[in-house]
Amino acid sequence: MKQLININLAKITTVTWFRKLLILTTILTVLSGGDSFAQERYKYKVIVARPGKNVTTQLRVYAENQEEARENVALNGWQILSIEEIMDTTPGDTLTRGAESGTTFNINITKVGKGEVVPTGDVSVADGDSLQIDFSPGPCEKLDKLLYNGAELQITGPKHTLDNITKDGYVVAVFNENGSQCAENGIFSENLKEVGAIYFALGKFRKDLTEAEANVINSVKDQHNYVIIGHTDDVRVIPNEKFSDNFQLSVKRAEFVLKQLADSGFNTEAIKIVGLGPAFPAAPNMKEGQPLNRRAVLYERTN
């Protein structure tokens, strides 16, 4: 009986040992193939927001394609703002930090929605230097927020400067549509190319043109289609015999530009004018931004 027990214990010990060996072999196989597995997939940078909360962050995921990366992130309840593939780069030598070390940092600049951001893509910035970012919404959009490494920046005009950059980072400019006035008037951002803008004083719709504004008027060409869109800031106007609200004031500004075109000899019969009031600010309606919103913009229809 004692001999039988010893034999059974030996069998159990042998089986247990083989099981451990099998598990260890499996783990080593997975680990050794991990790099090749990652190399067969692609790396994506995904800018996301948490719905209902003022939280924005950057995720990096591996996936076979962009759609798989999008699905994997969306399953976790994130709202996707932008997604792009990260191209592999060869790491450089480690550099000593310091003003004269030659260290540079990468700032990745992207946008969401219809608008322009300059510069865009990957920008190299020397250690401690500044980076100016210019942005302009489309004719029917507004800059909703500007994010730097997930934190919302306070913006007061059509540009913002990042000071004393000491690490890699990312910037996202989020442009949002603002109402349906453009669509109701048959105006769509993708069909318009900005020619130039005329700026007005508070509550005014007439002015003496600057040299730059006169050049805008003189740049129009026959056989081209144009649209003029008038705007105001968010300062509520005092009703008077000429206009009763901001929307009427914005129409007056568009009409002023139309008259300038007519006086220059241009046939204005086919030009459409629209007043959008304060609905589409070019800059935040603060002290520095309001003068940029009191405007009428001339656009050329591209199709």
C-alpha cells in the first residue's frame, strides 16, 4: 500500500510539473511574439471627450485600421473628437535639457469641424520657446474651444500663444456649427472661399474704407458668384429708425458692402446678402474680440 501511494504521488508531481512547464512555455511564446503582434497593427492617436463632462484627453491605441480603433474607444463611452495614425519615428539620442542644448519638443495641432488652424500637424519647438496658433472658423461655424494637453485654454481673439514650452504636447481646435441660419439661406461653408472682410465701429454700418478693405472691393472678378454675410458682436443694440436689433444691423453691414461693389462698377444682381447677427463670432465676445465680430465678409462661391 505504501508503495502504491508513493507511485501515485510521483505521478501527481510529474503531471503538476508538466502543467507548470506548459504554462511557462505559453507565456514565453506570447511575450516573444508581443512585439511582432504590435508591429502588425497600427498605432492611433485619438482625442476624446467624456459626454456630459468638460473632460478631454488623448488616447493611444493599437488597431488593424482606423475603424477598429474608433470602435474600441467608442465602446468605453468616449466621444471621439479626432483620430489619426501615428507614424513610427526613429528615436534620437538623449539630449541634455537647457537653453543651449538643442532640445526640441513636438506639438501636434489638429482641428475638429470646419475651420482653419495655422500651423497644423506636428510642429517642433525649441525648449522654452513660444508657439503662436492662428485660427479662423468657417462662415457658419464658431471656435467652440481650444484644448492644450486636454485642458481648455482661455481665448480672446483669432490667435493664441503657448509660452515656455518644455514638453511634448497636443492642441485641438474644436469648431462647431452655430445654428441653422446659413443652411436656411442656402449657404454652406464648403462652397465658400473668403475674399476679405470689412470691419465696423460699434453700432455702425457705414465707414470710410481702409486701403486693405478697398483692395477687397477691387479684387472681385466678373463671371464669379459672391455672397456677403453681415455680423455683429453680442452687444444688444438700441432700437432706432434704421435698425431694431442685431440681425437688422448685420444686414445693413452686408448691404453697405454690396453698395461698395456696385459703386465700383460690378454687377451685383446675382450677389446674395445675408445678416446673421451675433450668431457666428469670429472671436470670443470679449473686449479684444468684439471688434473682430463687427464685420461683413465677402465670399466667393466655389461651386
